[in-house]
Amino acid sequence: MNFSDDELAMIAILLDEEEEEKIVSREPRKFWVHAAWKKRETEGEFATLYKELIHDEIKFYEYFRMSMYSFNVLFKKIENDIQKQNTNFRLCIPPRHRLAVCLRFLSTGDSMKTISFSYRLGHSTVHEIVTDTCKIIVDKLMSEVMPVPTSAKWKEISDEFWNCWNFPNCIGSLDGKHVVIQAPPNSGSQYFNYKKTFSIVLMALVDAHYNFIAVDVGAYGRSSDGGILMHSKLGKMLDQKKLNVPPSVALPGTTNVVPYVILGDEAFPLKEYLMRPYPGKQLHDNSRRIYNYRHCRGRRVVENTFGILTQKFRIYNRRIQAKPENVDNIILATRVLHNFIKIYDGKQVYNRIDKSRSVNDYTDAITLQNVPFHGGNASQEAFQVRETFKDFFNSEAGLVSWQNNFI
């Protein structure tokens, strides 16, 4: 479309007037620090409530979702890293105050704006405190509470799965969890999952006592669990046998030699190191149902771990409003804190079997794992490993091992 010189001049004048209106409409900043925030040292939640909580262990635990001892140990480990420098214009937020803000955000799931008003801090200040503190927690504590397992550690985990959940040669339970987030800008459908929400996927491997062994965070919500594992560092190291996993050993009380395996649900492929249940259309005999029941006993540990984590850190009950890279650090920080709290609070979970009941009380349970059919090609070696486990669970040695847990 061609415009005349007069029309172009008129358009330029109108654009200039519109820009001037925008400039005039901007209100200058009235306060460097709002008057309400200046009362932080006397009326802020940390100043008024924290000093009361330190005299009541139960209330302290309810507020921060960890014991006072764990809080102090955590503070000592990261104090120097979260300490900021005072300036001539203002005093910095003390490190203990910063840690309290971060833990309160994770434990309640309240918005940063809510935390801002309760602690008398600016919204951007709360955002900076949460993101920086979570990153520091991950950097400082990841290697301590979630180290790469040694061969001896894998054997210890296997013994715990056998003693607690009656599945031998098992070195972990694997599953993915969708963490709901605010739709990232210009992301299209990458984060849109089958639950009709936007999410980031957490892939986690846990031991028999609900501790995280390894995690992978940041996959798009639209991705499948099997695809995420295949492209993750954990999956690649398992394929390349670079995780110090011990060589194959015989099943208890037999001469059947099988490799150490991980238990996953039907969303994962069947591999030599990864067992999945028999699909529903293949449950034509009772022996496979028994295998699926034993498999479910071990695999549900990861589901229970996600439940424990969600109850402790209520941020998982809300839609996280942050950039994906910041969400990754928040998720990793909760995983690290989960293991950290279990270590320093000294809590362990043991066998869930009720020994007051007889073996016959559990016979009907073997029919409960009727999973729907899902496709997936498996190698002959992987299929044979699962068949060996199935035969063991239906053998005399497998039955004796099961009965011993009720004595």
C-alpha cells in the first residue's frame, strides 16, 4: 500500500503522540524501600515467629518440615555461601533468615508474593533468595547425600530389597513424576503432557528405604518415561555398564545366575538390567501373576517415595510459577533435602509385612496386578532374565523365602 507524503507525516505525528502518552503515564518510583518492608526487623515473620519456634521442637518441625538439629546442620554447611555483604545503603538479609525463607517456600508451596508480605521482603528479593539458596543446596550437598554408588553399596541396596520387599538382585525402583509448572513462554506443546497440564518430568531411582539414588530432572512433559530414561545420563551409563553394578549372581537358594536389575512399570522397555511386569494379555497362568505381585511389591517403593516427598514439600501440590531452569533447581533441592533429612533425623523404614498374619492371608493379593497391555520389544536375554525370576518365585526356594518373612 502506497501512502502520500501528507499521510506519512500524519502517521508519524500520531505515533509520536502515542509514545509521549506512554512516557507521561509511567509513574515514578515512590519508594526505594516500601515503608512496610522497613519494619522487617520488628514485624517480619522471621523476627516475630522464629524466636518462638526454637523453643518448641514440634512447632519448629511443622513450620520447616525438618527437625531443629537438621536445620542447624544444614545452615552450618551453607552459611558461608548464602552470606551477602552489607553496603553503605542497607544491611543484607542474614543467612539464617534467607534459609528460613527458602525452606518456608518449599514446605508450603505459597506464592513468592505471599512469602514477600509475611516476611516483609520485596517480591524480587524473595525470588532471588529462593533460586540462589536452592542452587547452593544442590551444589554443596548433592555429592554428600546422593553419591554415585560403589559396587558394595549396590550389593547393600540389593540385600535391603530382598529383606524388605522379597525381590532378590534388585538395585532400585524407577519411575517418573510430572511436576506441574506454569506454561513457559513460547514453549508450544513441549511441556504439555497427557494429563492436560504443563510439566517437567523428574526421573528417580530409589532404594528400599525411600532414599533417592539418582535423579534426572528437566525433561519435557510430553516425553514418555521410556524415552526420558533412554536419553538420560542414568540410562546411558546403565547401557554402557559404567555405574559400578556388580556382576551377575545366583538367586538365593538356587544356582540360577541372573544380573542385578531395576524395577520399572509397563512404561519402560524390558532390558537385562530393567524388569517390567508381564502385560495383562500375557497373564494366562498363575506363575506370571505371582511374578507381577512380587514385582509390584518392589516397584511401588518409588511411588511411596514420591508420596512422602509431596507431603513434606507441599510445593508439589501447587503449580510452580518459575522459569524451567529455576524449577529444575527447586526440584533438585527438594530431592537433596529429602535424603538429607532422612540421614540427620535418623529415620528408617523397615519391612511392611504384618507378621501377625499368616501366609494364607496374602494368597489373594497375587491377582491384583492386572496391568493393561502395552507394546515394547524385548531382547531374548531380557525375556529370559524375567522368566528366571518368575520360575524362582514359583519354586520351593522362593516360597520358603516368602514364608520366612512371616515367622
